[in-house]
Amino acid sequence: MDKNEIKQIPKGWEVVSLGEIIRISSGKNLTQREMNLGGKFEVYGGNGITGKHDEYNVEEATIVLGRVGYYCGSVHITSPKSWVTDNAFITSFPENLIDKKFLFSLLTYINLGQYSNSTAQPVISGKSIYPVKTLLPPLPEQLRIVDKIEELFTQLDKGVEQLKAVQQQLQTYRQAVLKAAFEGKLTEGRRSKIEMIEESSAGGSPPLGGRGAAQAQSAEDLLEQIKIERHRHYEQELEQWTAEVEEWEANGKPGKKPRKPRPPKEYPPLTEEELKKLPEPPEGWKISRLGNFADIIGGVTKGRKLEGRETIELPYLRVANVQDGYLDLKVIKTIQVLLEDLEKYRLQEGDVLYTEGGDKDKLGRGTIWKNEIDNCIHQNHVFRARLFKELTLPSFIAYYSQTQEAKTYFFRNAKQTVNLASINMTVLSNLPVPIPPTEEQHQILEEIESRLSVCEQVEKTIEANLQKAEALRQSILKKAFEGKLVPQDPKDEPARVLLERIRKEKSASAS
């Protein structure tokens, strides 16, 4: 039975089922309004403390188990006088015979979520967890085990705390680098050299060639060039659509008429009020709205009725796949869509991906698609911004979208509900972005990546050490509940006698 399979019984221990030593009962539901009323008593759900209430339904501190969903099987110890919701089970057990902290560690180690008896979403019940077999040591040994676990975990927690402190420092440093980059401070020296070259060539010297020529281009010229390119691209789409409509009509108008392309939308300049909230851009830069230099669309909607229509099955990105600065592609789901949806929603290398929201930390983001999966599309909770890559660099826009400035904009303009927030395409399209000339974008990226590359290596080392710490934590628990963490004492009353007492207490309380 997985990691809990009983292979060897330490001397003085007994094999028991969970149903012999604990009983569970459901908590009671609270509406969000009832929790928002405040109060001095903590409310516990499947993920621990979720709020406060002015009443309590648990008198003494007890162990609660996450009952359903993502936190199914999670284990928490409540404070005295607290409220437990119906997302959790309240445990009862003979506290004079089983140590509370021992039982908490044991239930954590067992991982009750693996005994879910539901296929739709994880759910545990007495029926699914009562038969689970485990080992019960004598009560004095339970106390020795708890003391040793706490000693080792205290040392481990100190190490983890230090690693997380360094992690936070790296995040602070990363934001400082990005802030300096998008205020033009990382390329101040290069801009000064360019100004000197421009002044010396003002008397008739020929302009610089190659990428040097782009250095003299202002952001205003760049944005005008993008506007021309977007209009030219729209004209090409319009010509193609006209040809498709003619063919459709010639063939007797089968199915739906081809969708007419939309002209690129023009967004107004930033207002004085908006500009006051932003750092002043360097000379030659311009602040423009994302929608003025990127084509932005939402993705395919799930649950559409497609019966009787020709469809194909495609992989698609969900919000869970689009993380802050990277993609998590461990789990990729597929969806049935119309044939024409492939061309409309297919991701291309360099697309910048944004998330609609959910939890407040999931607003916006900005992660680059690098063609990791063929013919991959995105759902409607993920937006795609497509740039003219020769003029505006996707990595530049993605990095800016991860700055505190951008995060603040998304959060300030999001639609807010309790613990949730979301942005729409209008909010995303209006994101103010500082734009330098193309050549300076290249230079800024070089500066950012040279500074952050060391950061990323340190971050990987920290993540590896955090994983090792978690593995060590599990190893400590494994040894504890196999009887290998502390020595057995032959003077201890054997668990067999303890178990008989538990059975007598249970029988007496039932009668």
C-alpha cells in the first residue's frame, strides 16, 4: 500500500487501521458574508485559516483534515475556540492515549489525499480513510518521536528560512534591475555616446549604417513605422478575405461566410494624469499603450456547442501553464475546436502571453511563447500579444510586463472580488509601455540578461536545496513512523495494551 505498506513491526508497536484510533465529522459551512463580518475566532477550511467569525464550533484545539479539492487530505491543528467549515473534517481521538502532535505528524506523512474516492475532484471520507493501515507506538515513544521531529524540523526550518530570504533578496534585485532598465538607466552611457556621434555628424557626415542607423531613430519614428506596417498587414488580410469570399460565393456559399478581418485599433495618447503616475521617459523614448504596437486577442472559449461541425483536437494553454516569466508545460490539456480556430488561435514564436487573472498574483504576467508545442492554441483566459518583431522585441515587452510598474497597473485596473481579480482585453491593451528605439531595446536586453543570468543560476541552486530539504523532511517522517528515529524502550507499556484501552474507551462512549 504505497509508502504506508507495513513491512516490519518494531518491538512494542501495533498495526492499526485509522478507523480504530480516529473519528471524523464535517464542519459547518459559512458564507463569505458571515466570514467578512469579522470576529475574534479563526475560521479553518481545507487550506488552514481562511478568515474570522464571531462564533466557534470547536472548543479545544483539534486536528482538521482538508476534505475536498486541491487541499484534500491536508492536515492542520486549530487554535482553541475556532470555527471549522464543511471543507474540512474535524477529528476526534482519545487525547489521553494518543499524542495530538504525534497524530498530526502521522496523518501528514500518510498523505490522505491519495485515498480520494472520487474521479471528478479529490474527496476523502471515513469510508476511504478508515481502512488505511498504519503503525501505533507506545505513548511514551510517541512523545519521544514528537520531541525528535520538532528538534530536527527546527534545524531544517532555519535552513529553509535562510534559503527563502535569499530568494526574496534575488526577487528584490531582479525588480531593481528591471526598474533601472525601463527608466533608461542601464543604457545612459550608450545614449550619451550616440548623442555625441549625432552632433559630430550634423555638419554633413554620412549616417551610421547597419544597426547603427537604427540608433538614431526615435521611438516616435518607430511607433509611426509600426502603425504603417500594421495598416499594410491589414490591407493584405483584407485582400485575402475578399478572395476567400469570392471563392465561397462561387462554391454556392457553403458553411459560414469567411470572417472579415478587423482594422488595427488606435488607442489615444496617455493623459497627463496617467503620465504623472509613471517615471519620465529618457530623451528619444515614448510611452505608448500596448495595443498601439501589438495585436492582442483572447483565446478559444471552452464549452462551445460544436455538434455537427467539423472539428479537430488541439493542445491549448490554460492560466496554470502561464507563470510569471516562464511556462509550466508539465500538464497540457487538449480541446475540440473548429478547423478555422487553428489559424486564428495558433501561437507563434515570440507571442507574449498574459493571464486574465484568478488569484491576485495571476494578473497579467507576460511570458514568451517559443514554439514549445506544435499547433498549440490558448483559451480565452489567456491573452496573446503579437508584435512586429523586427521593430519591437518580444523579450523587451515581456520583461516590462513583469516589472512592479506593470503589476501595479494591472492590479489598479483589475475588476476586484473577494480574493480574486481579473483584467480584460481593454485593460491589457491600455497598458502603458516605455518604448525606446529598436537598437536600444537590444542593448537593454543585453544589460538585463547579463545581470539576471547569475540570478537565475543562484535561483536554481536554491530551488534544488529547497527540494532536498523537503525530501529530508519526508525522510525524517518515514524513519519516525517506521520506528527508526528514536530507540525503543523495553520499559514502555506496549501499544497492544494502549490499543485495548482505546477500544474500551470507544465502546464505553458508544454505549
